[in-house]
Amino acid sequence: MSDPYDHRAVLSFPYPDQRRARIVHDAVRVEVGDIDDDRSTADATLTDATVEVTVRARDLVALRAGVNTWTRLVETAETVAAAAE
């Protein structure tokens, strides 16, 4: 069975410590699966102090939209985490 998502982008967000990375990851992880559609999907993983978001899409327009969406979600999580400290 082939992967219907021909295009992929991996976004890597390193943080100065694991605590901040975990906060951001936990905030964006809840969106995984909820904002997928028939043209794109995404997953978020946490490794040490780095959050990695993989966006997969059927076409380049959907990939761009997915990258923009996930970048904004991570940026919002970072802003809220910084304000909470």
C-alpha cells in the first residue's frame, strides 16, 4: 500500500530545556488529528528538548497551508508559555 501523501515537511523547534519543549509539545499535540483533512495530515513528536512537527500532504498547496498552520500553532504555544512564566 502506497502513502497517499506525496509531500512532506519536517519542522524542528529546539528549546533551551526539556520543560519548555514539553509545554509546547503538549499544547500542539492536542491538535494532531483534529485539523487533518483529506489533503494533509500532521504529527508532533518530542525528543529531548526539541519538538518536531511532520506535515504530510497530497499536493504542494496543502503542504504550504499545513506548514503555515503548524508554525502558527507552535508560535502561539511559545508565546503563551513565555507569558505564563
